[in-house]
Amino acid sequence: MSPDNRFRVAFVLSLLLPVFADVQDCSEEFREEAAKKINITSCRKQSLGAEFAWNYNNGTRRLEILFGAKLHGGMGWLAWGLNPGKHAGMVGTQALIGIKLSNGTSSHDTYSITGSTKLGCKLLPSKIDLEVGDFSFSFPEADFAVIQATIVLPREYNDSSTNVVWQVGNFADGKQPFMHPKNIWHLSSKETINLISGSVRGDGAHKLQKLRKVHGILNIVGWGTFLPVGAIIARYFRKFPVEWSQWFRLHVSCQILGYLLGTSGWIIGLWLGNASKYYGYHTHRVLGIVIFTFTTLQMFALRLKPKRNDDYRVYWNMYHHFLGYSLLAIISVNIFHGISILNVDHTWKWAYIGLLCLLGSIAVVLEIYTWIKFWKRESPGIHKTQDQDQKDLHRGNKNDSGASTASHS
């Protein structure tokens, strides 16, 4: 493998390794809070910004849990539960729900999630098939809520493969929690845990979450970074304002690498779309297909580009440039749309905004430099000065010639 290829592989792996790393340990603040209340044997971070600590005695089947998450705006509801079914899911979950209203009052109770709840019927307190004790709902911080409880696990619950479901909602009316947001994180907040070892066998949720992040990173780096860099190189370093002999090689390298990374992310996105049984994102999917299709068409330019002396080369250049710049705009829109779907922290959005600002600033500086250089070259005053210099040079040569002739005579 050549040094260039090794560098490219190392670069891509450096982007993806943090995503695959299974860093699920709780935050120090939550661990300290949990240690005050239970003897922790396992603690892990979960989606929706939630954290879950527990202590399980497989002899007595006694499970102590502490579950916490941030409530947006300091109000809303928090739910944690177990599902005795074969797969982790909302329907069938025996839930503990704490509610904090806008007036500062709070309540907590047990809820049995049935199929009618999924159809939109009111979710109200009800008995559950779990023996629950020491159930409380507290607020260590103003916008951070914690559910604590002790549960005796029935025999029909497999403690080495326990389906855990959790949720965070924004609004409630009395003891009735309203529907949570319907994004991918809220709809996949579930996993299957071995309560004894603390390992996660999962319902595929964590794998899907990692793949979504891989999909996003590959598209941002491929479509959103290398393709614009390749376009900047082609526009400003081909001949004017700066002529660089290696521009075409670097332009093609950026386009090919960007296309390969972006296509890999697009393929993962198609798979994720097919794996999502309960939700879909039509606009994001259609824009992704448009980007892949026309970027592939752009790549054909490596083989199908007309020769310089062909009559229709000028029209091909117009099409190639227009389609390229249009694709860059569509790519930016779809990346922002994808970041909003991921519903990750604002780091992703601001990182991409920073990248766009950097590339945009470089393009603006080079564009200004192009116009200044063009203006100087085309300025009438400069032409006049150049013509005067040529006349003076001609006159001087003539005088030198006359003087030489006279001297010779």
C-alpha cells in the first residue's frame, strides 16, 4: 500500500474509531449521586441523555435502580420500565413514570403500557405486574430528574436478558403524560441487559445508533468536505488567479475520495432506512438519492469529458459547473437535515457550520483576489501605461540605432 493510501485509511479510521468505541460508563456526577442511594454494581449511559445505575441480587432477585435524565425546560416526564416479552418495545412495558408540571408540582406512579396507548388512548396510572418498593421521583438539580425504586423480579423475567425501556417527554396534564417526540432516539430508547454481568445484548438499538453516526460522519467528510475542497482547487488553481501544475491531480483525488466516502455513507443510509420499521425520513432519503445520482454523473467526467477542440466543450463546461455548484448546495441542506434527524447535541451542527465558514472564507478570499487581479489586468490605465512603455522602448531602440549608425559613419 502506498504512503498516500495509508494516510487516507488512517484518516478515515481516526474519524470512525470514536464512534465504534463503546464508551457507556456513567458520568461522575450521576455515579456519585447514585452511590448515595444504592450500592452500585453497574452503571451506564443510555440514549436521550439518560443514565441508569442498578444493583441486582440474583439470589433474591432484588433489583435496585436509579434512572435519571434531563427534563427540557425543567418540566415534563421521565419513564423507566421492564418488558417481559421476547423483544424490548413500548407495548407490554411495566413502567415507572415521574411527572413534573410547569407549576412546580410533581407526581409518580406505575403505568401498564398497552396497545391502546400506542393507538393514542390516554395513558393513566394503573397496576403493573411488578412488586415495586421505595419508589420515588426527585430532582438533584432543577432540570435533572431521577427515578429510584426497588423491584422484585418475577420468575418470568430473564435476569440475563432483561428488556429495559425508557423515555423522556416534554408535556403532561396531571398524571397523564403526553406523547413523546417521534424521532429515532425516542423511538429506539430500549435495550436488552444482562443484569448480572452488566453487558448489553441489545435490541440492535446501540448498533443502529453507531451506524447512524457513521453514516453522518462519512457523508459530512465525503460529500460535505472533500467535494467542496475539490471544487475550490479546480476554480482557483487551474490557471487564474493562481496557476498550479498539480491542480488536476489533487482535484481528482479529492473528488474520488469524497465520492467513495459519501457513497459508503449513502449505502449505510439506505440500509438504515430499510431497517427502520416504524419511522422514515422521506425528504432526507430522496435528497440522498439525488446527491448520489448526480455526483455519480459528475464522476463520469473523468472519462467522458470532451476534448478542448470539440465544438460543444463550452456547453459541457457550463453543465459541469452548474451541476457541481447545485450539488454542493443540496449536500449542505441534506447534511443539516440529517443532523436534525440524529437529534445529537449541538456540537455536530456547530462543527459543520464552522467547516462551512472555513471553506466559505477561503473561497471568498480567493474570489476577491481573482477579481482584483482581473481588474488590474483589464484596467485601461494599465493598458495605457503598457502602451506608453512600448512606445518609449521603441523610441529608445530607434535612437540607439541612429546613434550607432552615426558613430559607424
